Amino acid sequence: MTDAQTWAIIGAVVALMATMITLVLRIVHADLGALRADLGAEMGTLRADLGADLGALRADLGAEMGTLRADIGTLRAEVGGQIAVLGSRIDHLDRDVQTVVNRLMDG
């Protein structure tokens, strides 16, 4: 084999390798583009689903908070009533103790 033939084979191998590298890079680039598009679509679907779920959760939480506030209001009224009854009993107890003390001291 002559020197010119050797260089021609080296050139052909280099050209073939450059072509293969270019083709591989184009395939990888196309696959990455398709993957990016698929990922974008999935992220959009996920955002929509998450938004709907969060909206439903917010509505449920609002309803539960309303119920809780009503229950707290009822409890507040009951406790207020019990405190009023207790205050009345303490007033009567004070009167009764005063009567007992007066009877003991008088006689």
C-alpha cells in the first residue's frame, strides 16, 4: 500500500467517524426534544390535577372550619350559661354562710 492510499483510508475513516458522530448527536437531540415535549405535557397535566385537588381540599377545609366555628360558638354559649349558674350558686352560698355565721355569733 502506498502512502497516498494510507492517507486516503485514514481520511475515509475520519469522515465516516465524523458522520456517525453527527448522526448520533442528531438522534440524541431529537430524542431530547421529544422528551422535553412529553415532560412539558405531563407537567401541565400534573399542575391541572394538583390545582383541582387543592381547590377541592380548600372547599372541604372551608366547610369544616365553618362547622368548627359553629361548634365553638355553641360551646361558648353553654360554658357562659354554666358560669352564670355557678355565679348564682356562689351568691346563694355567700348568703347562706353569712346567715350561719350570724346565727352562731348571736347565739
